[in-house]
Amino acid sequence: MPDTGSRGRSRDRAGGNVGGGRGPFQKTLSVLGMRRGLPRLGATLAMSVALAASPVSGQTHEITVDGEPFRKTADGRRLADLSFGLPVELIRTTGSWAEVSLSGWVPTASLGVTTREGHDRIVTRGGGQNLLATPSGEVSGVLLQGLLLDRVSERESWTKVRRSGWVRLSSLSPVAASEGSFARPPAPPDVDRPAAIVSSGRRLIAGEDPIDIHSSPEGDTVAVLRPGTPITVVERGNRWTRIQVGGWVRSEQLVTSDLDSTLVEVSAAGLRASPGDYEGMRVRWTVQFVALERAEPERTDFYEGEPFILARAPDPGDGFIYVTVPPELLEAVEGIKALETIDILAQVRTGRSALMGVPVLDLLALF
């Protein structure tokens, strides 16, 4: 990461010795007959500056990519999703990955006690738990259910926790300490274009106060979320987040609309062939239910213990698919019998899972 302070000092030293023409460094060059080799010297100095700007262990950085995955190992299982501006402490780097330590506050009721892997707390809340900068403060990220943590301290009904993990090195930016605070990098500029889609399946929880759902940024309020409602992020941009919320309404209260036009017609084989083209899009399929399972730690496209349906694809020749089940639909899925045919509305999490190369979808509704 760029270190403007060290870069400036390196340039001052180089300019003072070379530009002045009278320093000991310039005299040495004259003796060696290397005056015409200054372009090569400039390249050497540039390399030295780049090395000086390398990330420093123990330095505080901030996350610059909203929704950045926080992983157990470099390119390993996802443990959490981090928010833009979250401060983390750099531990070490390897290749394009960085190991960092983060901390924050969560409700004590959302944690359980454990001794697994040397940690003493585990996220037990279904659907995950928001990580807060302070008790009842700003959301700094989303911790997935099953994440192992270390307790730091407690305050009334809140627990401060810490955990180390891995993020992409390119998602970090160093911050400079100033009077005990950190200078936050500027927020992404407002642009007149759709916000970039973050990976589907990123779930948050509505906080302690009701949340208004707007028809568009700054638009009319169309619904109100109760505290604790599970939320799936579809996309983020500027100061707004588009979400999906699972729930049930009476059929007679619905009217026909053109919303089905947002669905895509693609087979499981098509998802596997072009996994990046359909991420975040929705499909409505008829599939054969095989079993309800729980994800093992090796399945990096899931959080550990996440429930999912093993099902046969609409075209039996396309093999199997995985369909993750949100907490609000788990009871309904548990009542489905093996080899029963079901109609699902689902959002594509990935067209090809890392372990088995199978499409992974997030269940939105059963029909």
C-alpha cells in the first residue's frame, strides 16, 4: 500500500544528493564515471521507494471495498463480510493476500461459549450477526453463523470480540493516526450509474429500531422492517443498499405484475459454464428434493453449518444443485420428503462451487 510519508522522505533525500550536485553521493558518481547512468539510478531509487512503501505489520488499515469477504485462510472459507471503512490491524502479507485482525461489538445473546480451535465464543444467531463499531453503533460488517471469536470484554448486554483472518491485499488502505483518531478514506464518489453488485447471499440483520424500506433511494416508504428481520443484500451504492427480505403474504392479496421479467432462463449446465455471468440473478425452477444437509468447513461457498438442499437439477442430465435455506424457510423445508418435486424461486450465489463445481443458489421462496 502507498505510504506517502516514506515516499516523500525518500524523494527529499534523493533530490538533495543528486539535484544539488555537491553532495558526497554525487561525488561518488563522478569518481565512478556514472553521470550518464542517472536514469538507471532513478529506476533503482523508485524500486527502493516501492519497497519502503510495502505494508507494515502492526499498521492500521481500513477496508476500501464494501462487502469485502473476510476468510479463514488466504482464498479460504468465508467467515464474514466487512464494511467500507472498517479499521483492521495488519498482521502479515503473502502474495495478494493479507492477514488482519479485526474487533467490534455484538449482542452477548448472539454468542455461545466454545473451546473449538482455541477460541472461546461462537456466533449462534441464525442468519449471522452484525458487527458494530461500538455498542448500538455503526455496522462494521456481518459475522456469519458459526464464526469462532475471542472475547475481549463485556459491557452490559454487549460483548467486544476479536478475530484474525484474511482479506485481499488490494482491499486495504493504510490510515494515519491523528490525535488518537484515524483518517477515513473518502467514500466512493456519487456516480450516475447502477451500483456494483456485491456477491449474493450476504445477509444482515435489521437492528434494534424499525427500518423503512424505500421504493428507490430517497423514494417513498413501501414497507417497514421489524428489528431482527433477516436481510439479503443484492447491491450497494453511495449511501443506499438494495435488499431482499423473505416472508409470506396471503395469496388473495397479490395482483399480477411484470416482475417475472427479472428472472433469467438458464440451466444448471449453463450456470456451470459461465458462473460469473449469472451471479445475483434469479431463477424459478422445478427440482427434485434429495436431502437437507449442513455445510462442512471445507465448503468455502457456505458458512460452516449453513443448511442447504441437495437437489436434482430441472434437467436430470445436469446433475445436482445446492440450494441454501434461510432461517425463515427452514421449517418448511424440513417437512419436504425425499424425492419430492418442488418449485423454487432462488438467487444464484455462484454458478460453480469451489469444492464440487455445483451451482449454489439462495432459496427465496417455495411454491
